Amino acid sequence: MVITRGAERLGFPRMRGLHRLAIGAAVDSLGSGIFVPFTIPYFLIVTDLELVSIGTALSVAALAGVPAGMMAGPLVDRFGATTIVVGSNLLHSVGFLGYLWVETPWQLALVAALIYWADGAWLPAQGSLVVELVGLDQQPRWFALIRSTRNAALGLGGIIAASVVGFGDAGYQALAMGNALSYLLVAVLIGTWPKARTRAGRRAAVARPRAVGGYRQVLRDRPFTLVVLANGCFVLAIFAIILLIPAYVGLTLPELAWLPGALYTVNTVLVVLAQPPVVRWTERRAETMVLRLAALVWIASFGVLAVSALLAPPLAVFVVFFGVVVFTAAELLFAPTSAAFVARLAPPTLRGRYLGTHQLSWGTATVVAPLLFTSLLSLGPVWPWLALIAICMTGWLLVGMARRRMEARPRHERT
């Protein structure tokens, strides 16, 4: 009990009766961490597909998966979050097993689309499940824990994968099978959890007769739509650590092949260690204030990274590291606050649709970010950072507009 209270003072959520939720997130994240970095190498090694065909098939699959969250939203409202979480994990399992039989680009596009659809359905369903199972005051902490667990599992998964792929085709195929089994394990873990089944069934029964208006009502919620638009801006900023920084370093500091991995490690370690105390600070403040602060911190980080393009090593390396640390501070402010804020804005009977619409901003950014970053980088190393400064400033303005609209509502309509 003393340990539990101490953990809560550090920013961790209450765990009593909710261990399956944490274990499910960890196993799910470990599966992603094992395979995500090796998707393209897998098909290059195991199949006869060419790189261009693989990239095209994965892009088509990603585009097909963009509406998955919005399609899953009504299902979450109708059948409950637990059912959709279990279904999405089963779909993940089928998709990764399908990788073992891929021989043509269209087969790759098909099984990858299954996985993208599973991802899109899982995110709003998982968010709804957290809301159903934990108290309002615990939601930011749980979203923070899931995020930091995901980051840690991604790093651990990468280490496991790197040790397995040395066995050639058999190693890669073992990764695919292991990933399929991990998602199947999560489906069983959540699907056989009486607590999740009871609460989800109760909420779904309440929602069925009352979920009127559908997406028309969601889109009429102006503060929420402004928050979703702002979230799209901020998600593009988040993708900088995954997509832009490795390409930027390769262009400006090509002799330092180790640097992108080191930067990502710094980001991951900071998220894992600092997220609980940061969320303890943010949960006592208005979400709109925290989101706008995150935007300003991102703007500062991109300003630092833009300056690094004008410097020579070793000073440029130091400045890039500093920029990534500042970037991570913004990420720590944004991620749990955004998830909890959207969940709070959503009426219980339309929560799945609200979170599905929120997921659309992530799916759209997944498609837009690679083309946007590479196009800007082709103009020069400073241009992507200047564009991201403008994008984050737009997000800052949109959150401010949402706050003013919320304050203008009659008191009884405020969430």
C-alpha cells in the first residue's frame, strides 16, 4: 500500500484491479516494437518484391486505413469498447499471420490494410476502454502510462528483433508469428476480463437508445472540431522525431550514421522516465493551457533545429541533441493531455465517434507527413523546421479558438 501511494505521488495511476489494462498495453506495444522497424526489410528479405513495390503497397494500405477510426467509432458506441479492442487485436493477429504468405504486391497491400484498419479501430476503442474503467481524475495518468509503456516496449522490441533477424528468413518469419501471437494474447487477456466485459456491456446498453445524431452531432461540436484540427497540426510535429530527423541528419551530417538512433534513444528514455511526473503537473492545469504551452515548446525546439542547419559539427551535433530534448518536453506535455481532453469533451453515448474522429487526425498525418517532410527537405534543410513552426503556431491559434468557444457556452453545456 505504501509503495502504491508513493507511485501515485510520482504521477503513476492507481493500478488496483486494472493490471490487465496495463499488461495488455505493454504486450501490444511490444508486438509493435518487434515488427514495425522491420516491415520493409522483412519483405525485402523474405519475398522477391522490389523496394518500390513494397513502398507503394504499404502507402496504398496506409491510405485505405485512414477512415478506420471513424468507421470503428459507431461500433464502439453500439457494442462497447471491449468488443472492439478484442476484435482489433484479432485483426492484427490475422494480418501478421498473413505476412507469411505474401508473394505479390496486392497481397501485401491487402494484409497491410488489415493491420492499418486494426490500428485505426484499436485507438478509439482503447481510449474508450480507459475512460470506462478508470475515474475522470485518473484518465491523464493512464494515458501517460500507456504512452510511456509503449515507448519502452518499442525500444525493447527493437532490441529483440535485431537479435532475431540474424537468423535470416526464419528469423523474420519468427517475428511475424511472434507478433501475431502477442496480439492474440492481448485479445484473450481483455476478452476474458470480467471487469471490462461488465462495464462495457453496461455502457453499450445505455448508449444504444441514446446515441442520436451520429457524426452530424460530432461535427457540430465546434470546440471539438477545432481541437481535432489542432491535433492534426501537433501530430505532424510528433512525426518529426520518426520521419524528419533521421532524414535531416542524413542530409546535413551524413558522416554521423549513429546520430539518428542516439537521438531516438534520448527521446524514448526521456518519455519513459519523465512522463509520470510531467502528467502530475499537467493534470492540475487546464488542458487548453497545456496544449498551447506544448505548441510554444515545439516552436522553440524547431527554432533550435533550424539553427543547427547553419552550424558545422561538432557544435551542430550538440544543438541537434538540445533541440530533441526540447522537442521531447513538448511531446510530454501534449500526448496524455490531448487524449484525456478529447475523452472529456465526448458525451458518453458518442464517445466512440468522438475518439474515432480524433483518430482521423492521426491517420491523415500518417499519409501527409512523409510527402510533406521530404518535399520541404528537398528545398533545403531549414525549410521543414520553418514549416513546422508555422504549423504549430496554427495549432496554438486553433486551441485558443476552441477555448474561447467553450467559455462562451452556457455553463450547463460545458464539460
